[in-house]
Amino acid sequence: MKKILLFLLITISIISCRNSDNDINMKIINLTVKSTDWVENVDTAGLNRYYSCHFSMPEITSSIFNNGTASAYIMLSNVQQVLPYVRHYENTAGELWTQTIDFDYSVGGMNIYVTNSDFAVDPPGAMDFRIVLMW
């Protein structure tokens, strides 16, 4: 009898914890940035160069902004890597630099940024991204 009572209590607990208000909604958006889409940005002294691309995203509502989240991934061949994406490079002349790809978002839009640690004039090429909205 105790085992049956315990089973019933566990079953009731599990059922009572299931609530449709806890369902997670998700939307996946694939984006492509062409090499010509990148905008070069510098400060007023012409320093601190980075590149950006803005996407209008009406899917990012105030509800998602305030109560949900957005994640971004760069698509690399057959893998996806969460942003920020940071890689270190060296060329044949022994010069070293780091490239960082990150993002921010607001209601109705998203920006993706590419910054090279040496701030060289080196516009990024085409890149593919996957955006995951959850609320």
C-alpha cells in the first residue's frame, strides 16, 4: 500500500509541475552577410577599426527582448560555433592577430561585428550565421 501511495504522490507531483506556460518557443533564422554588406567603422580619430552589418529583424519583439533571448552562431563548413567567435592567426611574416566576431540585438534588429586585433584595413568576406530566438 505504501508503494502505491508513493507512486501516486510522485505521479501527481510530476503532473502538477507540467504547465503549458513553461513551454519554450523557438525560431531559427539563417542569415548571410555578403562581403559587400560589411560597413567599416572607426572612431573620430580614424582608429579602432571594426566592421559591422545590421539586420532588420521584426521577429525580435519587445516580448522576446524583455523575456526571451537571442543566440547567434557562425556557420563554418559543417559546424556551427556560438558567438562570440575568437580565433588567433599568424601570417608567413610572423605577424599575429586575433579576429573576434560578436553580436548585439535590440527590438527589431541585430548587429554582427568583426574586429581584428591589429585594426588593419581587412574587410571580412561572406559569412553565414544562424540566429536562435527563444521565448
